[in-house]
Amino acid sequence: MEPIRILLADDHPFFRDGVGVLLGSVPDTDVVGEAGTGEEAVTLGEELQPDVVLMDLNMPVVRGIEATRRILHTSPHVGVLVLTMYEDDDSVFSAMRAGARGYLLKGANQAQLLRAVRAVAGGEVVFGAGIA
């Protein structure tokens, strides 16, 4: 079985590194790229055609919601999983309207993150605990 190809989009390199190490330690996931701005996420999303984009909402240049919208405009098959600190209704609804298939808080543990990535890659819609 082919690994799930993932693009990490977060403006904090330390966070990207940590999530990258976690995902790299699992045989069914492969981090194919990293973006530090929303603009980079859009460009890499189009170039790399990942299965899943882990998208932070608070991104410089282009915010996460707009980056999600742009990625899905050109590549509707890509699953966007929002991974953020924001748990307010406006952020959740904005992400869903932009086409995100999942919404998870950064406080999620390793098992929750992996479950959400696999679900979104499989076409499911996922909300983390406390969001639904």
C-alpha cells in the first residue's frame, strides 16, 4: 500500500519539525513537503499533489482559510486537515466552508493526529474532540 503523502503547512518550524518526526516514524505516512506561509502551501499543494495537507489557520502572507480554498480550487481531491489552536465556531465554520475535511486542535495526541490524517486521506470528515 502506498503511504499517505502529506504536506505540512505551519509558520512555526519547530512545530513542523515535531509533526514531521511523528509522521516520519509511521510506515503509512510520508511528509512530501513543508510550507511556512499560506502562499507556499498553495504553490506546494499544486506542485506536489499531496493526499493530505495539514493546514494551520494563522499563516503569514495568505491565511490558512484562503490557502485551503485556493488549493481545493485547483486540486479538489486533496484532503485538507486544519491543525490549529483556534476552537471558536467562526474558525471551524470558515474552514469547513473553504472545503477542509477535518479540524483538529494542536493539543491532540499522536494517536488522534494519525487517526485524523488517515480518515481525511480516506475521504472521511473528521472533527477533533471538543470541536464537534
